[in-house]
Amino acid sequence: MIIEDIAGFAAILPPNRAIAGLDFGDKTIGVAISDLRRSVATPIEVIRRVKFTLDAAALLALCAARGVHGVILGLPLNMDGSEGPRVQATRAFARNLSRLTDLPITYWDERLSTVAAERSLIEADTSRKRRKEVIDQVAAGYILQGALDRMGHMARTAASDRATSDRPAAPEGDHP
């Protein structure tokens, strides 16, 4: 099932379960997975794309092995926020994947995730060869971490709102 907004996605996830973040590209799918508390994204691997059925089988096997209960797919919007051919390909992949699994799938704006991943790998003095090998999984980590941070913020805001609404109102009249 595809859920268009992160709030709806977060609302249906069972607690204390990992989720996966994907950087879907023409030749590879970068994969990152969260911890059970959904606070840290860890880049895991890069799946070399062959054809959809093999790509999906590899991805779903990895998700099953890691106990993943939801998928966040990076949405490669143009810098002006418009959707181009890469977004259409990503949405088509999500639709096809949703026919093979009951895992909820949502999207996260991935603009500049690869740039940030590249920058962090350069700062870590990673060789050009190694950067090429891991860039997609690191980008998936950036995509997933952004979504995890947003979901965490939404949960904290909701908890704060509940705590505020549970407080008794101040009595009317005499104030010290």
C-alpha cells in the first residue's frame, strides 16, 4: 500500500520496528535501515538493478531478513519541486513493488541527498573508488534519516499537545 504523506505512513506503523529507506536509481537501489526505535538510519547495501522481478525479490528478501515493516522511497523531485521522468519511474517502481508486498510505502523528498552523501564521504577521506561503491546506500541513509527526524518531530509534537490538553484549566477568579 502506498501512502502519499509521511504522517499517514507513521500513523500505521507498528511501534519498535525497523523501516527501510531506498535511493532508487537507474542502475542501483541504495538501501538503509533504521534501528528499532527509528532514530538512526544505517546504510546497508547497494542492490545492482537487473530487472524488476529480481530487484524486488532481492529488496524484499533483505527487508524480511532485517525485520523491516515499512519502506520510504526517495522521490527525486526537480529543484523547483516539479516532477520529471525520474519521479515517474520511482512512482512506477513503488506501484509495482506494492503489488508484491503488504509493507506500507511512502515517499520522501530526496533533493540533494546524493550531494550530501558525496560531501560526507569526501570529508571522511573516502577514496573515489570506494565512494562510487557506497554512494547510493549513503544517499539512502540521508533519505531515511530525514524521514526519521520528521517522524520523531511529529511524535514529540503530538505528545506535547496531548500533555498540554490533559492539564486542568487554571481556576477562574482569584489569582495570587
